[in-house]
Amino acid sequence: MQELDKIWMNGELVDWADARIHVGSHGLHYGTGVFEGIRCYETMRGPAVFRLSDHLKRLENSARLLHMQLPYALAELRAACHELVAVNGLAECYLRPIAFYGYGELGVHTRGNPVEVAIMSWPWAPSSARRASATASGR
């Protein structure tokens, strides 16, 4: 994976290498997390994130199923996605917002554990390049 400059984590942009969580995070032990995968396409008018509001609403709905209250409004997460694409200088990319119960108490219940939110981005080859590669490799 190509490392970029920044990852958005808990409300701020942090250096890629500094985006870390504690090994005792609830989400690592019990799978208490949700994510979305979102494409951002290069267009004549600049990067365009595909159905961003719909994806973020689905993230929020998924979190609700885990009794997880996202600590950021959807408008804040939307702005964070756009900011991340811009700061990393990506014309086309993949965005991965995730939310999970962080470090606090270990046990089946999530009570007392903070909700952590992060958004990663990484370059994504144009679909024509992926198709050509898949065809050449037989996959």
C-alpha cells in the first residue's frame, strides 16, 4: 500500500505513521466496528466522491446497529473526506471511513469505551488500468 501524507483521525489530520490505536481497543478484540468503501473519481472539474452522503448515512446506520453513536455529524465527516482527498493531492482514490469502539474496558459490553473514527485514503488505479491488469493476469 502506498503511504500518503495524512489520515483523518478523531477530528484531526495526522501523519500517516502516527495514525495508531491501542492493542487493547474493543474493536480489535470483539469486531465492534463499521466501515464504508467509497470511490473518488477524477473528473474535468476535479475529484468527485461517488454518493458520499449515501455512504456516510449507511455508516451511521451501521453504527446504530452496534448501539454506537458517531461523535461527528455527517456534515463533518463529509468535509473531512473532501479535506483528506485535497491534502493528500489525490485526483482519484479510495476512501475508507471506519468507526469502532476504542480502548477502555475489555468485555463483551461496549460501555465505557470511546467511539473512534478515522478516514483513510489511498490511490486507486483508473478502472481501465485495473481491467487491463485483470485481463492480462487471467483474474
